[in-house]
Amino acid sequence: MRASPSSAAPIHEAEAAPDGLSGREAVRVDELGDADDAAEPQLAAGPQTLQAVVPPEAAGERLDKVLAQLFAQFSRTRLRAWCEAGLVRMGEAVGQPRSKARAGARLVLELPEEPEAAAFAPQSMELNVLWSDADLAVIDKPAGLVVHPAAGHWSGTLLNGLLARFPESAALPRAGIVHRLDKDTSGLMVVARSLAAQTDLVRQLQARSVSRQYLALAWGELPAPVWVDAPIGRHPRDRLRMAVVAGAKPARTQFRALGSCQGRFGTVTALRCVLETGRTHQIRVHAQHIGLPLLGDPLYGRRGDPCALRRQALHAVLLRLRHPRSGEAMQWRSPVAADILAQWSELGGDAALLDAAGWEAPAEGRAP
């Protein structure tokens, strides 16, 4: 089922959406949109090496900078260390971090025997794919699934599953991942299946024209809708946390109350959250910032949280974007996760308030 090009795009519901591929042939990135829009590296991933060609626009740049653009799944610091260890060749010569990149030169990265080198391997897993064509796929991610390999999670990630489900994604930075959900946040994600689509989706995210709306359960009351416009950066003392930090990256979230219930541990409010930016932990940090910590949140939640939910009560319900190839408006909804719904009902909340069937997104993607 294709979305209509009209502004009233049909909804793709999670429980009914097929995993059918269109008949079109495949044509041919940090939290959001750090890809070089102009570069189109042709990567070939193998068990021991990665290869790419230096694009014309990167000629004369430092080699470690170019490597960070082409092999975006690795940090620039690590790539620089691999250069210094002689693991990078540019043409026939060993590349050094300060070497000047030559347009058209083939780069070969020999992956060392480290856990993170083995992390980018296909791994079969159950993925709830709501939509898939030659350009993109929309995934309904369960809570507990890590999106991208990192320390402590070198396998069993969404990236591993994408490489198994869509083998051509091995030629894309981060296997086509253009944005992330926290490990214990459930709901909708879009991933690219071609380099052209990945570039376009990154541009849409950078332009803030993708609409992403979430359902959250929070301690406290919200008497009126509120915009939180507060920059987010790394916490100055706890490197595992983010925080509202002056001078950090701009972050903007809208919160609206859908309803609340009163229990013996206090008031709980169901929130509709609209992202205008996409910083790490943004909704969780902004909710805490205005005195509405999410239920079950181990980092930003209420100390000694008495709820039974063992993860933050946050679900990505609605996703709206324009198709990278056709420009058609497309929109998907995911029903609120069962554990969040059960927690709300246990607290005495009206389950009908969490029904997102009536949620809509403005055509341009931004919150009203």
C-alpha cells in the first residue's frame, strides 16, 4: 500500500501493515544527520576489511577526517589510532592521520581483532517491519533492543538484524540507521535501504520536517500544554547522563497532557510528546527538567520509583515523513506497548486515553 501524495496521508497501522517489498530495484548519520550530504562512498564490508573511494569533494582533507565521514560507524579517534597502527591504506601507501586525501583513491581499512570489529556482522532476529521498499523500511522496535553496537552491546543490536534482513545495507553507514531510540524505548524507527534515501532522510531530519510523536507516562501534573526549549548536552559530572546545559545543542519538545490518574503513590499523567529536535534522551531530560520524570526511568526518573514498569514509559507512536524518492507524504502509527498500557490500567487510568488512533501530524512535520 502506497501513501497518497495528498496532505492527508493514510496511516500505516503496526498491527496490520505488511512486510511486502515493492517491485522497484534498489538504486544504488550521532544521533541525527551527521552524514556528509554530498559524499556517496561505495562501501564493501567484509569480515576483515572495509573499503571506500575518496569522493572528489574530500580531496585535500585530512585522511582521518575523511575516514570518519566514510566509515561513520567508528569514531574519528579510533580511526586515527588505526591509521597510526598502520591499518589504513590509501592506494598502495599506508595512510597517516594527517595525510591529504586524494580524490578517487581507494581506502582499505583492516579491522583489528577487537569486539567492535566483529559487531558489524549480520545476525538473524525477529524484526517487526511495518513497511519496506527499495528505499526505506519502518521498524516497530521493542523495548530492550539496542539500536547500534556500543560498549557492552557488541551483538544482538538492531544494526545486526538489519544486516541480516537487508544484506545490501552493509554498503551504508550504520546499515542505514539515521536516528535512534533508547534501548528501553519502544516504537517506530525509519531506516534507509539506499545511500540516496539515507542522504534524503538525514536532510529531512536536519530540516526538522520529520514528525515524531511519543506517548509517555510521567509522575506529576501538567495543567496546560508546554514547549520546553532548553539545550541538552552531556551531564557535567555524570557521563552516563544528559542534562540541560547552557550553550549545548538546542533542543525543543512539546508536552500535552492526555489525562491523569491519582494513585497512592501520587498523580500520573499520560503525555503526548512532540519532538522538534532529536537530542540524546531528549524527552526524558526535558520531562525531568519540568518536574515530570517518566515512570520506570532508571536515569532520570523518580528515586525509589514504586511502579512495576522496569523501563521508561516511553513509546514512539507516530512517524511522518516524505518518501525519499517520490516525495509522497507517508505516516505510520504504532499502538502503545502492552507493558505501558498495563501499567496505566493498573494505576486506574482510562485505557481509551492512550489510543493514538486520532493522532495526526502537520503536513510539514513540525508540531502545531
